[in-house]
Amino acid sequence: MISSLSSLSSPVAAPRNNVPKRVLVLRYSQSGQLDQVAEQIVAPLRADPSIQVHEEVLRPLQPFPFPWPFLTFFDAFPESAHMMPRPLAPLSLGGDEDFDLIVLPYQVWFLAPSQPVAAFLKHPVAARLLEGKPVVTVIACRNMWLLAHEKLKGMLDDVGARLIDNVVLTDPGPTLATFFTTPAWLIWGRKRGFWGMPDAGLSAEQIRGSGRFGRALRDALHAGLERGTRPLLAGLGAVRADARLLVSEKAGTRSFYLWGKLIMAAGRPGAWQRKPLLLLYVLFLLVLIITVVPVSLTLQALLRPLFRGWLTRMTAEFECPSGSATDRSHLYDD
């Protein structure tokens, strides 16, 4: 199995004899779903005596609630969109530790990386820990992650890290349905579907299937492939990008940015002066979802033949580096 991996990477130095590989896993999960995914990926690494795993749970100084109170949920969007996160509680890491591989699962908040993950990547410790290190990102979200990942890639570049793989797991429900099921889960804790709509979040099969990535990373570490320049998770169906959502993401990002700037000018998070503006934005967002989004999706469907080449290029770009091919999945499936 390891020999099959060697063809994926450029030549690397021989693995270090009798020296355990060290893996850093950075975790923050609000609903618990991302923790379930991370556990499936980390379990094969943790069970291997030749691999040492350090799991760092990111804890904001002021914790975010779950489920979210209604206005508290929307009150988080201005700072999320502007990448101005709440500070973290002290880390257990000092920055002098040496790791062979970094695994970074993260959520998408308002079309941006979640505040705790953004806070870590802005932390001075991050640059010392991640400089020159290979990073595997793992996204679990509703369905819009393209621009959030571009922002995260920029933050990784800022600290000198090397993005070597990206895994994306998205809610399998229809796009319009998830506009309602996801907020119902986050705000009222209602994960089960209603009004004929599907359950919110990832399926149990998706979560269980993510274990294949951990098994592949284990074998890649045995072969020393993390020191190469090629992805370790190619051929495992790591990511399927839907470039059709890019137009909606750009419009949403612009909306979050402009409204966020206005709301932040009214006061700090939690300030009563922000509440009228937040309620106004919620009404604006509802009208947008009910009217503009269906029209936009319909127009995109009608015009898709004209933009097929562009969509193909964008899809390939956003699926890098790991790709959507599944030719190696049979090696790591349960």
C-alpha cells in the first residue's frame, strides 16, 4: 500500500529510523460535527505507535454558544466577515515544538474561516509552528466554502505554511433547503428535518467515510511523503467543488463585508446599538433568499452552457490540491 503512495510524490528523503512522526491537530467545533470528522481522521494516526499526535483545542476567551441565541448568531457575522476574531485562551503550545504534519479542520462562518481558526492563524505562535510545514485542511460546512478557503490559503501563506491537501465535506441537502435547515440547527438546535426537508449537517456515512483520509495520511507518514510537494490524499475523492456557487458566494461576501462595516461602526459585539441594524440585515437577508437567490440560480442554470469552459476551469482550480478523483479509494475504504 505504501508503494502505491510513492508514485504520488516527488522524491523525498528516506524516513527517519525509529523517530516517531509528530502530527499537530488543531480543533474547534461548535456543534460537535467537525469534532466527529476530525476524530475519524485522527483515530488511525493516534492508534499507530510510530506516530505521536498532539491535539490542540482552540478555546476563545469568550466562548461562542451553541445553539446560538438568534441575535448573537448574526452579531458574529461582521467580525467574521472582516477577519477580526475574538482572541483565544492561552495555548498549550509555545511555538518551539516541531511537527511533521499539521491537520487543520475548520468551519465556515459567514463565508469566512471560523473566528477561532482565524484567531489561531493570526496568533504569533502560528508563524513559529507552521512555517515550512505541510498542512492538511478539513472543511465541514453547508455548501459554500470556496471563498472561505481562499481566505484561509492566504492566511497560511502569511505564516509560511504549505497547503498540501484539502478535504471538503458538505451538507448533502438541496441548496435552498439548507438555507433553512442549517440556521434551524444552529439557532434552535433542531438537526432533524422539518416540512419535508432533510436533516441538517453531514450524513453518518460521510462522517464515517472520512476515516479513509486518516488511514492514507498514516501510510504517507510511514513513507515520508509529507516532505514532498505532492498531495497525500489524491485519488480519495477529497473534494468536489461546485463553481456554480461562486457567483452567489461573491455576492454574499460583498454583502457581509459592507453590512458588517456598517454594524461594526455602531458598536462592539453585543452592543445594543448594533441590534436594530442586525434586525434590518436579517430582514434584508430573508428577502434576498426568497427572491434573488432562486432567480439567480435559475439564470445560472439557463446560462450554464455559455460558461461551461469557465466553470470547468474554476472547478479544477478549487479542487486543488487533492482533487475529486476516487481511483485510490478502494485502498482505504472500510
